[in-house]
Amino acid sequence: EYTGTIGKRFAPIGVENIEENRRLYRQLLFTTKGLGQYISGAITFEETLFHKADDGTPFVELLKREGIVPGIKVDKGVKP
């Protein structure tokens, strides 16, 4: 998720929107056992491509292991 969007998820629960918290949140999602049974692809934000799990495994590799095709968001959003 875009850093602004993830910040909206964190704010109500009092989590600071910093890179390490975003990494931990994504790690929680990407290490969920059986995730690939329900998700076939994930569009990620550029920051996610460089993150690794606590054991050093790149997040992209975690997704691939579950059979999830990783993608990257490249647009800047809709502007009037």
C-alpha cells in the first residue's frame, strides 16, 4: 500500500506511520500461512520491493513461495 493509505490504517490504532512499522505490517501479511490459497497476485508499493522479513528473506520471495505473483504500482494516481 501507498504510505499515505497505510497511514490511514495505522492512525486509528495509534501506530506511527514509519518505514519499520510498515515493514512489520507487510511481513505479518506476507508470512500468513496459506495466503496463496486466497490471493493469486499482489500489487505492491515500490518500498515493499526492498523490504525483507526478519530472517532476511525478501518480501517478493515470500510472495512467490506462496504462488502469489508480485507486481508494482507505477502510476501516481488520478489527478483532476
